Amino acid sequence: MSRKVALITGASAGLGEQFAQCFARDGHDVILVARTAARLEALASKLEQEHKIKAHVVAADLARPEEPQRIFEEVRARNLEVEFLVNNAGFGSSGAFLEQELAREAEMIEVNCTALMKLTHLFARPMRERGHGRILNVASTAGFVPGPYMATYFATKAFVVFLSEALAYELKGTGVTVTCHCPGSTHTEFASRAGNAKSRLFQRRGVAKASDVAADAYVAMMKGRVLAIHGLLNWLSVVIGRFAPRSMVRSVTASLTRP
């Protein structure tokens, strides 16, 4: 494959690190974005040594409203043309909504929704002007159902699903594709950060490996698929959730997410 540049948010661990590996293995340069510069620098060095590509580091906290614009300007100042944008950064919380810290819930919306929307808008315009580019927005099967005890997180992923699908339609014929990838529960740092690592959602059998999820999303993006759900069981759960009574959907989801 010709050497191009991929920008990956949340790149310091978990799915983000796996996405960086996917691009580097195919010979693409990467721009790694996350809060922790030291972890990014270590990953960048590893990727450069193993795959002979160039890995750029941009430390940024996407909970800060000004950061997407700063990232865009810094990338432009380095004369880098982003062919692939991977909006992977995100986090969750666990517990009854009214017991959560309000500022933290607002930060979740900033990272999971607003930053994703801003970065997509900023980088998709140059892609459209060039006539080529690919965007991968990482959502979740959580984006299809209401999520008691993870209410804000589930709501943010619904935003990602619907924004991605709408934008994919608007960009048809431009050479720019938008893919929304929806994994189920996955072995990453997400669960421990969210505080629900011991919930049924993450203790049940079939929790996916981060490498498998990233590989599936990577292929879906390269094929230009609009919506991709990882795993047959996750796909079935989404389909069943669309037709089951909403009261049942809420109850089943609560039984999985309850701390």
C-alpha cells in the first residue's frame, strides 16, 4: 500500500494502540494523540523500529474544548496530510446517573461526542477537497440501546452512531468514507476506568480481545463500510434489541451494567 498518514486519538493504550499497529504494519505513518506524552513517545519509538514508519506524537486532552482545533493546526504546521482519521478516544462511568460527578459526565460528552464531531469536521473538509480520505468513528453496541447505570456513556455512543451514518450519506460520491464501528465489551483499560470491570457486562464469556476488535474495524474502514458491528453475538443483540419491547431492553441492559 502507498504510504499515507493516519491520525489516531486515544492512541496510548487499548484499541488506539492496536489501531496504530494496524496502520504501521501496512506501512503508513501515524499521528498518535492522547493525554500521556510518555506513553505515546514509547509507542512511537516501538512502531518506528518495528515497521520503519514515521510516528508523530501530539499530546492533547480532548476534554478541553480548544484541543481539536489545536491538534488540527499542529498537524497542518507539520505539513502532514491526514488520509485516515480514527476517532477512538473515549471513556465511561458506572453507577446511577444522579450519583455521578456532574463535571465528569460533562467531560465524557466533551471527549466522546464534541471532540469527535470537531475533529471529523476539521479533517473531513480537506479530505473532501482532495477527493479522498477515510474516517473511522469508534462507537459501541451501547449506541443502540438505553443504558441504565451507564446512562451518559450509552447516550454518547448513540450520538456517534447517528452522526457517522448521516455524514456517510452526505459524503457519498466525494471519495471520502465514514465508518462507524460498534464493538461489544472488550478487554481494555476502559472497564477499570469506568468502574464496572466486575459487572456482568465484562465478567461474562465472550469479551473480545482488543487486537481482534481493532483488526475488524480496520478492515471495515478500508472497505468503506458505513456501519460495522463486531461479532455475531453482538450483531444479534443489536437486531433483537430493535424489536424487543423497550421495557425489556432497559431491564436486560441494567442487569448487565449494574455495578
